[in-house]
Amino acid sequence: MPPIHNVLNGATFVLAAHEITQLPYDAGAEVAFAGRSNAGKSSALNALTGHNGLARTSKTPGRTQQMVVFDLPPLKGEEGTAPLVARLIDLPGYGYAKVPEAMRMHWRGEIDAYLKMRRSLRGVVLIVDIRHPLKDFDRMMLGFCADTELPCHVLLTKADKISRGQASAALEALRKQMRTDGVPGTAQVFSSSAKTGVDEARARIIELLKTPRAHEL
């Protein structure tokens, strides 16, 4: 795939919200990033936007404890239509054992409310470590996307840590499971450090942002 113009390169930090009521006005289009705390979500965001420091990375997983909002440059629409206001939302890393139970319960509720109620949400990018089987959170997210017809794009991260053959087998197994479970989505191999699949992922995210969901038509 040839390199594409990286609209995501214009991502700028707006705010970090503790509750969905603190998010920007619910209009335009946004794509949310979700994943377990050690799956490489921050590194993926940094690679996709071309900003090494945009999303915090840490040797200690689970640093993202708020919904972090990044504005994108307006996306050009069809001829004669206004540019589309667009955002990326980095959801709190899920599953880090040292987060207090009260915090885990809070974020479970907030993420659930966000996914169900946010009208401008057009898709989810789910970050999964390619070296491990799907975890409960991953399965829950894929199941939610299937139930609500929310488009999902899975990044199988850290692909540089395994062989090309292993990566291809893991990708095919995931795609087969998504088809079986009726998940409306796509999946790809990805590596932040080796820049594997970065252009493909950028193109898919922009496609998600530009594609209205049924309730918007």
C-alpha cells in the first residue's frame, strides 16, 4: 500500500476526562482506542500520529487512567459539504492489577456508558498483543461491537517479536473468529517499533472516521 497523507499527524491533545460528561460536545466523528494496559496502545497511537510523545508510554503499564481526547484537522467531505470535525479518544488501559478496585469499577462503568451513548463514535481500534490469546476484555469488546454493529479494527501489536509465519497464523485465526462471531470489523498485523502496518492502520482509521453509522443516516 502506498504511503497516504497522514491526517493523524495533526493530532493535538485537548483534555483528559474523568467522566464522559467532560468530553467535548458530542458531534462530528471520533474513533476510540481500547486495549489492555500492556498491549502497546500508547506506542501505537504515537506511531500512527507520528508524534513520539503524544500518548504517554511507560515501562509501567496502566498509566492512562482517563479518557484522553486528541483533536484532528477537519476531514474533507464530499463536494459541497462542510469539513468533518474529527477526534481520537484514548480510553483507559484495562486490566492493570495495581489499579484500585474502586477505580476499576469506575472505568468499567464509564467505558460502557461511552461506548453505548456516544453518538459521534464511529469505530473502535482494539489493541491486542499478538503473542497472547485474546483476553476476557478483548472478547468483551469484540462481543460488544458485534451486538451494537460498531465497526472495529484490531491491531495485533508487537508483531516484530515473533516470526512472520507466526504473525500470519495469528492474524488468520483472529479473522476467522471475528467472522464466526459476527464482529463487524477488520484486523491486521502491527508493530510500532518496526512501523509494520502503520500506513494500513492510518487508512483504516480515516475510513472509519469518514463512514457514518446507521443512526447518523
